[in-house]
Amino acid sequence: MQHKKIAKYLLDIKESIFSIEDYISDDKDFNKYISNKILKRAVERELEIIGEAINRILKLDENIEIKNARRIVDLRNWVIHSYDSVDDYIIWGIVINHLPKLKEEILRILEIHK
């Protein structure tokens, strides 16, 4: 049963990553991002989902190999609980620099858990 739950959470993470990629599109324009409140909220929400899914995975299997899993959960907590101090530059840096790496990891893990 845990395997099915973990697979579901991994798929949720994958879907959220793909959604963020769709939201920011190919031009990856920071100015468009910071000037669009709906876009920022959508990206933040997807990051919350990713963090929550990883948190649930860690509760089921703390040995799963997701780099920076704890930091991703901490990001989720920061976005939710400190919503008024979320830094657009930090979020953008995560989306541009770290999300592609997480995507690779999740796709690899999904292949293993087929």
C-alpha cells in the first residue's frame, strides 16, 4: 500500500513541476513573473504541493533519495506560514535553478517505482 501512496505523491510532484513549467513558459521572464500576481500565486501553490507531497513521502520512506527533500519541505512551510515575507527573487531562483534538477530526480524515481 505504501508503494502506491508514494507513487501517487511522486506523480503529484511531477504534475506540479510540469504546471510550473507551463505557467512560466519558455521565455522565463522574471519581469512578467513579478508583475503577475496570479502567476506568482500559482507557482507558489505548486511549490506548496511539491513540499507537502515530499513531506508525506518522507513519512512513508525516510530513505527515499530526493536531494534536498528537507529543504523543499521547509520551502513549503515558509511559503504557507510566512506568506507575507515570500521573496520573489528566491522563488524565481528555485524555479529556474533547482526545479529542473528536481524534475530529473522525480522522473528517475518514477522509473524505478514502476
